[in-house]
Amino acid sequence: MKSFLKTGSDWARLKTSVPGVFVLKLPPFRGSPARLAVELNPVDDSGNPTRRRGLILRNFDELSQYKQLFQTDKLEPLVKSVETANPIEKKKFVKPGEDVLEI
């Protein structure tokens, strides 16, 4: 992880052994140094992220807060309602595999 923080380019995404879980290198911002974060992003059949940017977790406290939000009873019906209102999406382009971090 430390070598990825030092040598990885800004916004570089490192796959892990858990599909949809990535390590993301955040660039320096307003005087704070470059940092690593966890990105949750659904994957396609070849293990590539389906979205340009997923849900970014910078610390354990953020993970706990998102867990509580995901357990809200009204979230599921809201997402289903939004899904039925939106037009159907087409399949995305699939790119070749990358390095994978075993976790």
C-alpha cells in the first residue's frame, strides 16, 4: 500500500481480490498530502468498474455512516422508484484486465 501511495499516479485505481472494491490514490489537495482511499464500484463480467467514479471511503467513520444510510428502510423503495422512472441503460465497453491487490 505504501509503495502504491508513493509511486501510483493521481487517481490511480488498484483492483483488489474483492470484486467491486478498489484502492484509489487521491492527489494532494489544499496543503494535505496524497492519500489512499477505498472505492466501492460495481464491476462488469471482466472485473472492470462500471462507473467512472464509485463511492469513495476515506476513513472508517465514513464507512460506518454509509452503513447506516444503506440500512435506511426508505432507501430501497426510493431507488426502485428512480430505477423505474429512468430510461434503460445500454451495455458499456469492456477494457482488458489490470493488476489485482490480494486482500
